[in-house]
Amino acid sequence: MPVKAIKDYPLRVADSVDKFHGNIMLFVGWDQHLMFCAPFAWALPPAMRFGDLIEGIFPASFGAHPDFALIDWSKVEWLKSGKPWAPDVNKSLAENGLGHKDCLRFRTPGLCGIKGSGS
Amino acid sequence: MDMPTTTKKKLGIKEKYALMTRGLDWETTYQPMDKVFPYAKFEGIKIHDWDKWEDPFRLTMDAYWKYQAEKERKLYAILDAFNQNNGHLGITDARYVNTLKLFLNGISPLEYMAHRGFAHVGRQFPGVGPRVACQMQSLDEMRHAQTQIHSMSNYNRYYNGFHSFPEMLQKVWYMSVPRSFFDDAYTSGPFEFMVAIGFSFEYVLTNLLFVPFVSGAAYNGDMGAMTFGFSAQSDEARHMTLGLECIRFMLEQDPDNIPIVQKWIDKWTWRGIRVLTLVAMMMDYMLPKKVMSWKEAWEIYFEENATALFNDLARYGIKMPDCAKQALIDKEHISHQAWATFYQYSAVSNFHGWLPSSEEMDWLSAKYPDTFDQYYRPRFEHWAKEAAEGRRFYNTTLPQLCQVCQIPMIFTEPTDPTQICYRESEFEGDKYHFCSDHCKNIFDDEPEKYVQAWLPVQQIYQGNCFMPDADPTKPDFNPIEEVLRYYNLQNGRDNMDYVGSEDEANFRAWRQTSTQN
Amino acid sequence: MADNVFIAFQTSDESRAIVEAILADNPGTTVDEQPAMVRVIRPGSLTIRRETVEEHMGRDFDLQELQLYLITLTGNIDETDDAFTLAWHN
Amino acid sequence: MQLDLRTVTVKPLRQTFTHVARRIGGDKPASRYQEGIYDLQATINFHYRPLWAPEYEIFDASRTAIVMADWYKLLDPRQFYYGSYTLARARMQEAAEADFALVEDRDLAAAIPPAVRELALRLYVPLRHLEWGGNTNCMFMAAYGFGTAFTSPALYHAMDHLGMAQYLTRVGLTLGNEAALDEAKAAWIEGAEWQGLRKYVEDCFVLSDWFELFIAHAVVLDGLLFPLFYGEIDTRLAGMGAGAVVTMLTRFEAEWFGESSRWTNAVVKLAAAESEANKARIEGWIAQYLPLARAAVEGPAGIIFGAETAGVVDQLVEQFSARLAKLGITVSAKG
């Protein structure tokens, strides 16, 4: 529904992609690992290889969890906007169809957080 | 003209107030009324007779000045005594002071916004009754902002984290939660503002903040906070009544108003509930001596109260908002989820973090038998073990935020406390993310408004949260340090763990000097 | 059963007298004492009568003086010179 | 363990807030006024544009043509924060209450010749509507002005106008009865002598520049009206047999104008001193509104001064011009 304003209401998108200096924002959450209180947010070059995200960025963000070292990345299940999705690690973010403010989740079967609590 | 000056009948309070206030206004003729009151109609609320407004409290200005001055005299006398006697050293523990940091940084500037918002509405309503009530509330809200600043000014002299509160409200990441709440209300039309603040802010929010939390402040030895808190809430009783009267007035004026009011009640109840997450954590985790759990406070001051209220409004066809069902589930979780968030992000927060002691965890288990041990204790115990081994967990990656409430996406599915709740909408080719169905609904109803949100994470990544002299191209550029500098947050003093902080060391040393020569 | 209304006061000599007056005039009222405050609760409605408060205080009392001691309340308000009533209309 | 906290001497880490220290020239003890005023209004990173005014940010300095490098230069010489404001008004209220009580208890109104009493009612009671108009205009300044240093005294000013509207209502009830209020309202709506004032106030209701509104109502109109009613007219009525009764019943208004002019004077002086452009703008507004206000107050003045009216009002304009000259403002009759 359009907003009900007294006169024409300008469209001012505060985080449109043109404001990110060539990067796109990407959100990634690790299911059942709520020790990280929320999904993470990054601004990344769309030409970045998806594998570099996992190898180059994830360790600094998710590495503090004892389950992280145990992840078998070939068995990880991915969701994009809540639907099953399969990345090609050797292709770029853009080639994987990832755009500005896309939201990914990954699941690590068998790893259910601290003492299995989902933490 | 016949003017008998003797044998005048004594006027009752209602008659007197009516004469003193009603009839002061008039229908303008040199300028059209629609031009004098330009904001009264665009929201679609139909008012046929402003005189049907019932004045809830009938305070004339002279009575207002008299009673409010009396309250101020009492309040400042207690404050002066508390400060002169080093009352801050009599609190249970300096951890407590961190609740006041949240208060001064996150709540007091909202009181100021309420003052400006009610000045605006107090100018714009065409009816004299509601205008006068709004104007008095505007003045009261200024009182609350200033008495809070004055009460906490003395804490600022001795503790870190208070020193730049107006700046921090406009910059620090989590401050966008309370701030966007108020910016949202302020930018809405005048009738929606009344529902947002009169109902959501006063009835839902401040009642939980100023009653059980402030009672907790007293329990922890803070006479200063108790005094300003209870004294403010005495005005809030008037404000809550105004909010309810405004809702009732709209409902009675025209049946077309009912669905609009219902929509606002739904929206603002949820907006208020989300902001209360901060208060939940203050009560369960930040008060060294605890009065009651968040859950208990919620049950008394929201569930019981709101049920009675919505039963009362049922005759107009108004229903309890759907979001209350989720709140019923969330009351078991939000304080733990919030404290875990601030614990891991305390390197970039303007107050200290700490882990609950084992006694406190036992108290939480007892208060939250269905959730704490199963979902939250393992997290805290793991962090305690890590910290003991020298690996205190600081999260240094920025979180995804909800587009509407702006809280990091920390909340879990109502049906599964181990699963983060993800919701998404698309608007004009862009994706937007939400923590809940209710935040998503709010966005979907007015997307043009919420796409403007100044989301701190997005702004940091755009490079908008650095000082002008910061140079991101320099090889030694440290983005986190630069963001803290933009926040005016003193790294190592205002932030990180309470244990080992300057606050902790000073409090201990000062207390010792009172027992030794 | 009717929903509860309540009113809470800061603890003080004056509010003690007000609470006593409420208890005298409103059978079925319960009192909930919390740190630095007292909350009185009653199903349906609750009335504070000026005369009764005056008896308990031993001096004149203007009901608008409630402003000084009050913390919070629920229910619809009706205020006259002689009585201050909170009620739910259901 | 019993702590004797009073004996403890602890050295504070800082004296005041950072933003206050920045403005008062370093970290030193600050007054409650300073801590309660400085930088409270947000200036950056607003979330949404108002649905009712999408052309502006929530707080927007461009809502007036006046330009200040620092809006916190417009300080209130009375140093009012909420507490000091309400205490000041409570003192005035107490005095006013005593005066009303004395007049009512002794029925002093009965001692006034009926014609004089009627004249007083004709003159003062319609003003309650004008005061409500003053309230409306000052609320606009409080709502849309820029910087707490200005907007908070604007709110006090608005509430004072409401208080005065209520005191004038009591003047009507003390010297007359409820019918006096109805007659006064009829005069305000239709009486020829009041239409100039009513038009002036209604035209103010639709101004969009809050500083212009401040000049038009709080400086120019009140600057003529208060000395007229609570000076000239009061003196004349006293001489006609009202004695001190009307003076007592309007003491609040007279005292208020003296006190609050310290604030309006300071705002005019500081804003004009900021730049030649501000000064020219303020002088232009005064030149525009002064003739209108003068004509408007001549209406009610004529009720009591008849043929002398022009002379009385000339004198008021002269006093007003002298007052403004002290603030660095040159008053010219035409703009």
C-alpha cells in the first residue's frame, strides 16, 4: 500500500546499491549457531569468488565457534531467501546470482551448536 | 449588562475547567480553518465535533504550575542531598550504573523528542481540549528530559559512558532502535502520533520502564533515579489517560476511523514491544539486586493491563493486536537474547558487558524454567569458560538489522527458539529484511517510509560513520577504531567488559576510602 | 470477574493516608508493596473520596494533590471535586 | 557493613558532559540551565521525512530565513529550564491567587462604579481569545523552531499565554459572570473594534517562517499590546474609579511582560548581531508588521481613549522603537 502523506512523498532509499562504492551488501547466517546473535552483514565486490567468501571472510567472523573447524563444506546446505540454493564456489558472487542485500543461510548437519543447544 | 458580583455559585472542577479552556478558540474567518490546521485531515480520520472531547485531567495552568513546582522542589532537594552525600557510592554495585547509561543515552533524548512532538500536535489539532492536553504533555516531557539529565549529571562526573549522550543517540549503532521508534512517530500524522506515543510509548513502554525498573533502582540504592523515575511517571499517568482518551475520541467520532485506529494500535504495540527488549535486559541482567523478572513485570504491566484495556475497547470493535500472541512467547526469550547480543558487541557499545554469575544464572533458571537452562545457559557458560581461558568472545563482524525495528536480527521463530526468524520483502527492485511478521507488515504497509531508515550497519559500510579527517585508503586504517571515534566513544573506557574497567576499579577504591582513613 | 484497575503511589506519609482511605471506601481492594512504592488493586473500579482522605490525613485535601504522590494507574478516570474514580467499562 | 559515604572525598573524572564543555569553554562545572539545554535537539542522521512535511527533515534550519552559525547562541537570559521556570511561575501564581482571593473575599469589584466595571470587562475579557492566539503562535515556534535554546523558552511563552487566557477568563468571572465570557467572545468575533486584532492574529496563524512569526507576534504585537493594556488602560481605569482592583487582577500579565521581554530582547539582539542579512531581515519584518499591529491595537484602545487614541498609540510606538534601538534595530514605519 502506498504511504499516506499530505503531498508527494519522495522515494529516498537509504541503502541503494549505488551508495556502496561498487560493492553489494550480503547477509549470511549460520543456522543453529545462535552464539552469533544475528546473521552477519558485509559489503563485498560482486566479482569476489564465492569460495573466497568462505575461505577468506568466514573464519574471522564465524571462527570463534567450536563447531566451525568441524564443518565439512561439501555437506553444507544453503538457503537463499529461505529457499534451497546451491552455490558454485569457483564462480563470483554475481555469477552465482547474488545481488545487493541478498540473504543466505547455511546449515551444517550434525553440528547443532554448543552442547546441542542451538547456540 | 446586568452583573451581579455577589452570591456567585462556586464552580465545580468540570465547570471551572470548561470555562477556563473551552471557548477560548474560535472559527477563523480571515484565514480558512484548513489553512490554519493543515495537518488535520490527510490521515483519513474523521472528526465531526471536537467539543465531544472529554478532558481527562482538568488542570488549569495555575494549578499546573503550583503542583509541578512542588514536585520539582522535592525532586531537586533529594537529588542535591543524594549528590552531596556521595549517594552513588551507596548503590549495590557499579554494574548498576550501566542501566543509567542506557537510560541517559537511549531514553532521555526520547523524552525530548516527545516534547517536540507534542508541541507539534499541540499546535495542529483543531480542538482546544486535546490541544491543551498535548501542550501540557509537551512541557512535562521537557521536564523528564531535563530532570533525567540533571539526575545523571552527577554519575557522569564519576563514571564513563554518559559524557556525550545527545551525540551518541544520533550515531551509535543500537541507538537507532529507540531513535527510529520516535522518528517514526514524529513523522506520522498527528492522530497516529497520539496512538504511537499516547498509547504505545506511555501505556506499553514507560509503564514498564518507570514502574518495575525504577522500583528496582530504589532496591539497588539509587535514590536519584528512583526520584526522577517515579516523579516522571506521575506525569505519565496523565499522559496515558490522554492517549486512551484520544483513542476513544477517534473511535466515537466516526465508524470509518475504527480500522485506521486498529491498524495503528497493531503497529505501535509491536514497535513499543521491540524497544522494550532493552528494558527486559536491564531488569533481568543489569540490576545487581533484582525486584522481579522481566517476564513477571510483563505479565503485570502488559498482559493484565492490556487485557483489561482491550476488553474495555471491545465495544468499539477494537481487538487485541495479533502481535500480543508473539509477545506472549517472546517474554521467555528476549532479555536473554538481548544481553547475549550486548555481551558480544560490547567492544562497540557505550556501556559495559559482563556474564551473569552462577547465582544469577540460578535465579534466571528459576524465573525462566522453560527456556533458560535449555537455550541460554549453555551459551553463557561456554563464554565464561572461553573468557577464563583468555578468549573473551568479542564479535567484530557487523550484524544484519531489521529494516523496521532496527534491532539486529536476533529474534527466533515463535515456534522454534533455536531458529533465527527471517522475513523478507521486495520493493522497487530492492530486498528488505525483517525480524518478524509484524515488522514486515509494518514495512509492507508504508514501504516508502521505511526504505529511508538510517540503518547503522549500512551507513558504516557506505563510509558515512567516519570523522571527516579519516582516510580509509591509508594502510593502517582501522575501521572499528574510526567508527568509535565517530561515535565519540572512548575506546577502553566506555566500552568492553565491566570486569577490569575503570568504573569497577574506581568504585572499589572509592568505597574503600569510606571504610579506611 | 471484572478486570482489575490499579493505582500506585510513592511511599510517603501522605500516600499511606490515601491508601488507608481507599481501603476504607473500597472493599475487596488488595495492596501490593514494592520497593519505594505501593500499588492498590481492585476488580472493576476504585474510588478515592476526598472526605475520607481528609479524615485520614487530618487536613484539607484537594484531589488534584494526588498528582504529587501518584506513580501510575489504569482504567478510565472520572474526577470531580469530591471523588476520583478509576473504572473499566465492561 | 555501614559506609559513611559523606566523609569520602572522591575526585570526579570530569565536570560536565562533553558537548556542554565544548560550548562553555572547557571541562568546568556547568549550570543546570546549560546541561538542560545544549544540543538536546537532534541535527543529523534522521530516519524518515515527516509525512506532513516531506520537504523538510524532522528538524530543519531552513524553516526560517534567519541564518545562525550556531543556534545555541540564542540563550535565554532568564536561564529557564523546566524546574526554574515552574518555580518562577508558581511564585507569580501564588501572588495572583492572593490578589484574586482578596478581590473575591472582600467583593472589591462591587466598589467599582458599574460603568467602569463594564468598561473593564469590555476591554479585558475579549483578550482571552487573543492570548489563545498567542498560545497557538508560540506553540508553532516551539514545534518548528531550531535549537533547544530557542524552542524551550518558546514553549514556556506559549504556556504563559494559555495561563494568561485563563487569568483573563477569571477577570471576566470576578468582575462579571459567565455571560461576560459570551459577550466577550461575540465582540471578538464580530465587534468592529476587535477585528483588526483578530485578523492580525489569524494572518499570523498561517505564516510558515517561525522567526517571522516570533517577530510578528511576540515582539511587535505583544510589544504594543502589553504596555497598552497593562500600562495605559490600567492607569486610565484606575483613575476612573477602578482603583487598584484591575491592577491586582492583571498583575500576572504586567509582571510577565517585564520578565519575558528579557528573553524576546535577547533573541532579537543576538540574531541581528549575527549578520547584516539577519539584521536587514528583522528590520524588514518589523517595518512590515508594526503598522499593521498599530492599526490593530487602535481598535480596542479607541473604546477607552476615544479621540486621544492616536496620541496614546503614537507614544507606544515611540517606546517600542526606543526599545528596539537598544537592541541594534532601526524601526522604520514602512518596509
